[in-house]
Amino acid sequence: MSAQVGVALELAIERLAAGGDGVAHLAGLTVFVPRAAPGDRVLARITRVERRFARAEIEAVLAPGPARREPPCPYYGRCGGCSWLHLDPAEQSRARVAIVREALERIAQIAALPEIEHVASPATLAYRSRARIAYARGRVGFRARGSHEVVDVERCAVLDAATETELARVRARPPRGEGELEIRGYGERLEIAGRALAVGPAAFFQANRPLWERWQQLVLEACGHGARACELYCGVGFYTQGLAERYARVIAVERSPSARDARLNTRAEIVEAACEDWAERELGAFAPELVLLNPPRTGCHQSVSDAVRTARPRRVVYVSCEASTLARDVARIGHDFRIARLVVLDALPQTHHVEVIAVLECV
């Protein structure tokens, strides 16, 4: 049967795609199905059809796959905050590793990858120390899946206790009008692995509190020791502090207001500038042995990748939150570098988001 919008069809879910949806095939089309699990047999209604793919929504799970579970949250399905609460945590981990491997093989065209290491989150629920919540007409919670509607959420399964308290505080006196705000279960001073960190109210910071110390340790170990290192997209200096203990001279670049926190947090030289501008002008002259990259989900600007390729540092450590842009940037940095190590972290359990540490060595 061909896929037509509005038609309900039986589909067999084969795997999970990078965006979190289940993948099925029908009459030459790839069909993406949210909230599906590998091995599911589902009745799904087609909602969109394009030349090479279609989208569908589950109407009934006819036979559950082995990794499907009852979601540990009464809001799941309506709330858009989590995408994989219906999956066993072990399957989530397997899928993240597979997503990273597929992106590097397909986009970066790398056939021979090192064995991908995996680091699980110490907690898969009650781990988030930061979240963006929405409010409207007295409701406080999260945006509905695929909608601007606010789902009123009394308790969130992935928030840690301190952040849950912040949610309760906002719910007790809902803001007027409509909008969004960030809540977090920590103040403007943190200590991680014995290092003090200033984290301003507007600063980005990783949400998985139980993973902070191990995450930082993995990146710093990958960076090694030496004379000169450069960190691009340094944020508040989560890695920069430790990097300055390992290298004699460190230049760290950040454009956002987080640069002001970084100056408080480390003895490294903090440059407040756009990484693409600074790297194009200065990276080659600095001649670092190490470049540490920690870009946003959109990845590195083309000029950053070009500057790294031209500078030829001994090692590049790339911390990525998006497998596709990691793969694109690895390809741009070029064949003079090989991937020596890959580590996938379960940074945001119950979601499809992936965090990867890639270690590239100049050959």
C-alpha cells in the first residue's frame, strides 16, 4: 500500500533515527514515527508525505518491541520535553552510539572508526539541574510536543530535587501573561572536582549534574599536557580551568557574556570575540599543540574548521552535542587528522540528544 496523508498503515520499526524518531520503510519511502521503539509493530497514521520520506503518528502499538517500557511520567506523549521515556535506558544508549557511528560514516565518509566508548549517566531520572519552562494563563510546565501550547506539569521526572523546588516555586505564583524562563537548581557559584566556578544567571551550563565531574575529567584527560593550547567556544570555562593546569599557556575564546565568568574562573587568557573571527586571524600565529572545540549544536563556523586544518595542532579535542555537525566539521578539518578516540555520553537521558568527545590526531 502506498503512503497517503490520513491513511493508517501497519509499520515495523527497524531502528531509531538521529532526531529520535523510529524508522520504518514502506513502498520505497523511509517513514519517521515519533515515540516508536525498535521492534515495534504499530498502526500509524500518515501525516506528511515527501518524495523520499514520510511522517506518521502511532495510533496503536500492535506488538511492542523488546526495548519498549511504560513511560515513568504521566505527562509523556503530551509534554514535548522528553522524546525517549518509552525506551529502556540501555536501548537509548545503544541508539546514541549508533547515531554517532552512522553520522561519521555517512557524512564524514570515515569507514574505519575506533571502537566507540560509552559513558552512562549515573542517574537516568531526577538528574537535570537546569530546564527551560513555559507559562501561559496560569499554567506552568513545558511546551506540548509540536505545539506552543503549555502542558501544566506539577512534577517532572527528569528534574533533580533542587530544580524541582524551583519549578514548584514558579508554580506557586505563576508569572502573568505568556512566555518562558529558565530554572536551575544551583546558584552563581559551583564547585566541581575541587575547582570553583562562577556561573552567571544568563550563562549556559550543562544540565546533567551527576555527570559533571566525570565529563570534565574525560575531556581534560583527552587534552593531555603541553606548552600551548587554545580553547574555542569556552563558555564559562568548564574545561578551561583544568586546561590551564595542564598547559603552560592557554588562550580561550568566547563571544557570549559567559566570557566574563570565564575570566573569574581561570588564569587562562580569555579573549572576548567571535571564534570564527579570532581563529581566522590568530590561531595559526599562536601555533597551539592542542585545540579544544566546544561549539553549540550548529557546530563550528567554516572559518574555524579551516583555521584548525591550517594550524595543524598535534591534537584536536572536539566536544559535540550534535553528531551531524561533528561529522561535517571533522570532514572539513580534513584528512590530515584521524579520529583516535570517540566517547559517547548519556548527557540527557530520556531524550534523543547525543554528547560526543572526539579526539583527532594530526598524522
